[in-house]
Amino acid sequence: MIQRSTLRAQIADALRDEVLAGRLPAGRGFTVKEIAEQYGVSATPVREALVDLSAQGLLDVEQHRGFRVHVFTSADYRAMVQARALVAEGVFRGSAGPDRPAPGDERLASVRRRAEAAERAVHAGDLDVLIGYDLRFWRELGELRGNPYITEFLDRLRVRCWVFAVPHLRERPGLRNVLWTGYRELAEAVAHGDDTAAGRLVAACDELCLALVGKLE
């Protein structure tokens, strides 16, 4: 049973993880009562959590029926990757600015740890572990730039992209041959204020994602 502290956020996080993992697949419908019984809690925090996930674009509200996991199309995926590429270009262009992280900055050390863990997950072909570290890596990397609104926007786009891709990727052998592996290289480029390298690596990641969608369809 989920503890009552931060119940709304805990339920939202748990359900988001279920959607990301594909255990709540695209198009699956459910009611507040069903989720409340599943987690052993009252309806109010569940309803609030589901409304939060709807605002993030992961669920659709079905009038008088409940909620349904949003179905993202390949066209949605392409548009989301293109949108995040445009925003990320501006974010990483300024990596050598006055707020560039100092060499001993603990935030930078954390980004490096996330990068190493994400690359290990890619090489192991462990999709569930990779998704968690990928999201943390990009979120923490964005936070180094000091704009929480941009970081939140990019995080939501990345979550939605994973929701689309996961069901297809689970059916595909040899994951490590199709996923991006430039995490550590990008972390070092940002650490050294190398705008050119950072921009190149972010662009390469987005280009790979756009190329991948054709293979997933």
C-alpha cells in the first residue's frame, strides 16, 4: 500500500512508470475506482493523480467513463522529437556561458553517473533501466542550465517519446545496436563548455530517434 504522504505524487509517479514500461498499454481504459482499489487508497488522490497525468498528455479523459492511456502515433513522435530538438539547440548553445558548472560541481558529477549508467543499460539491452537513467540524465543536464520551465518541457516530451517507442522496442532484438550511446560524451562536452560538440551530440541523438521511427513502424 502507498503511504499517505505525497499520495497524489506517488500515485502519479507509479502510474507513469506503468505507462512507460508498457504495463498500461496505449489505448487501455480504466476508472478511478479500479486504480484506487489496486493501490488500496481513496478515490480523491487517485483522481488528482490521473488529472495530473492527463495534463502531461499521457492520459485522455473519457467523459463519464474514466481515463484512457493516450495513443501516440508515429507522426506525433516525429513532431515531438523535432520540437525538443529546436528547444535543446538553444539550451546547449549557451553551455559555455557564465553559469557553466564548475569542475567540482556535484550536479555535474551526478550527470556523469547517470550517463555511465545509461550507457551500461544500452549495452546490456535493458530497456527498463535505460528509460529511468535516460530521463534522469536529460533532466539533470537541463537543470545545469538553470531554467526549470525548459527542463520540464523537454522532460515531458522525452517521456511521451518513450511511451510511443517502448512497445515497438520490446519486440526488436539487438537494442544496443539501435539506441543512442553518447551520454558520457555529451556530459563531458557540457562540462568543458564545448558548445560545438554538445550541439553535435544532441543533434545526433535526435537524428537517430527520427531515423529509428521508420524502423519501428
